[in-house]
Amino acid sequence: MVPRSFARSPLTVGSVVVVAVWLALAAAAPAIAPHGPLAQDIANRLAPPGPAHWCGTDPLGRDILSRVLYGARLSIPVGIAAVALAVMLGTLIGSVAGAAGGIVDEAIMRLTDLMLAFPTVILAMIISAALGAGIRNAVIAIMVAWWPTYARFARGLVIGARDREYVEAARAVGASPLRVFLRHVLLNILSPIVILGTLDVGRAILTFASLSFLGLGPPPQIPEWGSEIAAGRDYLDQWWIATFPGLAILTLVVALNVVGDGLRDALDPRLRKA
């Protein structure tokens, strides 16, 4: 059903190909990168795109194409890890709130509302600045900023599923509350959560790039798309420094969003076409 639904949309198929290509490029970067990501060629610093350097060089003479390829090896895993952690934490907290109800639900939701009062990107920046620059701290910042969204979403799904007929039937035959929740509630709310997580991977990559742009990500020498764009803001005449990392972010984030939309259309029964 999912492949058939995807095949109905050439845009979705194309986006899947773009994502697959980026994953392949990230995996094969050490083999296909024309230069080392840290190798400096001072004699050819700020060189425009040409045969020696297809995407030009940066202010230190480093090959931009190689740094973009190696940057994918960092940006993509960080985006996936941050979303995965936020999904797990938010789903756990939201499921507990929805299943417990009462004062537990009220306390958790008030904390969630407090967190949601701040824009997620701004909150991630504040947390990252408080923890200090670094990849691990950036992942933690994104996770902490995003788990409330998944908590509220999971809580609503649990509340909607806990009184369904199949759940009542499981209780009637003597299933334990834990088994009812794990087998008949949690499994039936995973699809929309996975869809939301797929859509958010692109946003997480963009947020990580934003943190790196502000100096809150990895050290400047480590190839990362946001920090590479930041390196080009003082060299506007050398357009290639910021353009190629920006195009990498653009193509991957847009493709991930389209894939997420296609996945939603494929897995949501209300959106399936006969």
C-alpha cells in the first residue's frame, strides 16, 4: 500500500530519491570527496568553482564540496537522533499523562504548556547557549525544546484510543492494564507519531544548522552546513562559500518534508484514495 501510494505522486518519488542520494553521499563521503575536509590550500583560498575545486574553496582554502559531503555525515545523524530522542521522551510523557488522567495529567500538561509558550527554535538556542557549544549539547537542546510537542500529541492520541471498542474488549477478557496499553493503545498511535517525526527530521537539521550558524554547534573546523554558511557571511562576493551548503540544506529539508507528507497520505486511512 505504501509503495503504491508513493508511486501516485512523482514529487514524492523524486523526494525519496533525493533523500536516498543524500544518505548515500553521506555514507560514501570518505571515498568520493575529492579532498580532505580539513586540508588547506592557502594558495587557492577563496577560489571560485573550477576543475580543481568544483564548488570552490573557503577562506582557508578548504574544498567546499568535500566539506559539504562530510557535513552530511554530521547533519543527518544529528537531525535523526534529536528527533528520535524527542519522540521517545515526548511519547512516554504524553502516554503517561493520557493513561493516568487526573492530577498527573494536569501537572504534566501544565509543564508542557509552559514549554510550548516559547518558540522551539528560540528555546533550543537558549538551552544550547546555557549548556555550551557542542554537538551533544545541541542534540540535547533540540530534544528538550521539542519533546512537549510530542507529549501533547501522544496524550491526545492515547485519550482518543483508550476507550475504543477493541481496548474495552481486551479489558473484558482480563488483559492487564500494561498489556492493554502496550498492545492495543501504543501500537495504534505509533503511525501518526512516526509521520510527525519524519516531518520534523528536516526541521531538526535546519535547527541544528541554525545553532551552528550562531556558534552553538560543533567547533568551526568540523564540517557542518550551518557553520559553513556562517563562514561565508563576510565574503558575499565569494557567493559559493554559503551557496552550496545552503543548497544542501534546502534540497534535503524540502525532500524530507515531501516524504513526510507522502508517508502521512499513505498511512492515514482517511487520506487514502480508493
